Amino acid sequence: MDPSGPTSSDAESDVADSDGVNILLMGVDARDTDTIDIGVRPDSLAVLNLNEENGACRILAIPRDSRVNLPGYGASKVNHALAVGGIPYEILVVEDYLDLEIDHYALVDFSGLVQVVDALDGITVDNPEAFTLGDMSFAAGEIELDGEESLAYSRFRGGSEGDFGRISRQQQVIRGLMDEVYDVNLVRVVPNMFSILSDHFRTGFGPTDLIGLADDYRTSCTSTTIETRTIAGEVATAHDDLMQMDLWFVISDPEIVRDDVDWLLGLNEE
């Protein structure tokens, strides 16, 4: 894959403005020696919508194997966009796929997640299905996880729901993180996190921006109030124009995608 491929300047998006703030969240499969914002693929992709008018906060997860159009390449997986074009190109592809404007982004690699969880002294999740991964065992029910355990938990997809189960576990980790940061001193913690994560985190936000955003939604956007949804689709093989081979994809009906985006923005509520 050529990292010098098209970027957001090579194709224009027709997406319209939307209510609230849309933040593209990316967790990337990068190792310590890798760059984290190009040449690697996101292990998780989601859009967080924060609506100041009604205080709503919602996350719409995009399966990483979703079959989408990559301008300049053709049909491929949505997470291939970061590998070939970096953050601007990934944003462009997600905007085109969802017909939704992305306002900001936040990207963290595996080491960054481990360090955040450990800095918060661990998180708690409610595991619906016991499983073992390597030398780690995860019992069913409420369990406490350190950084390495949180990473393994969020990456496991060997259960009964496959990749969709992994997305659910990733959303649980987000809820666990939200529980831990709810009562912390953001003025102290956020700048410290920026320092800790300097090599493992990318965002268009500055520390002051994040503190302000967190303060605005501290009470309305919590682990109990945040709503989550995953774009549904059928798992099937299809040709990948970028890789020039048949691959497994999640193929979603455009009407389902549109309905999920309307849900994200609160447009289909009665």
C-alpha cells in the first residue's frame, strides 16, 4: 500500500453540517517502532457526537472491515484509508461513507491505551462472556482490568459474536474510562496525559480544548448516559480494489447506514 496516496485535497466531500460536534475516534494497530498516523490500520473506528443543545452523547461504531469507496483506489476496507492516506484521508472516507461532517479527531495507539488505563489505576467492565486469550483469563461478570488486560479485552474477537463482540467490548472499555475520569481534576490530569501520550496520541484538540469539552459534558455524558450503536452488516467475501484480492468484508445496506447516522444526530426521534 502506498502511503503517498490521495488525501482530503484530492476529493471533495458533499457532506452537510450537522447539529453538535462530531469526533472521529481511532484506535490503531501500531507497535512501538511504527508511525501511528499513516501506514497503519485502525483496529477500531467510531464517531462520537456531542450535542450541546440537548446534552446527548452518542457513539456510532464503524466495523473496521466495512466495505467503502476509497477515492482514487476503489472499493476497500474503511480502515485501509489511514494506512494509505493518513488522518485527513481517513476523515474524508468516513465523511463520504456516513454523509456526515467530521469536526475533530482523536487517535491513540495500543501503548497509549495501556498507559491511560494504568495512569487511572485500572478500569472496571461487565464482561458478558468468559474467555481466555493467551495467558489472560477474563471471567464473566464485573471484572477489573489493568492497561494490558484492557487492550487484550478490547481486541478479542473469538467469541460468539466475532468482530461485533469486539466492538461491544471496546465500547465497554470506553465506559470504564469514563467512570474513572468522572471525578478527577481535569486541569491536572489532561496536561499530564498529553505529556505521557506524546508519542501515542494524535488529536486536533489542545489541552485547554479538551478540558473545556469535558467540563461542558461532565454531567450529561457519563458511562451510564452515553448511548452506543454499531453499524450492522453482513459478513461476506468481495474483491478489494486496493489490495487486488478477495477479502472478508462487513457489507452494510446504505439505508441502514443512513438510519444509524440519523440516530447518532438524534434526527429520527419522535
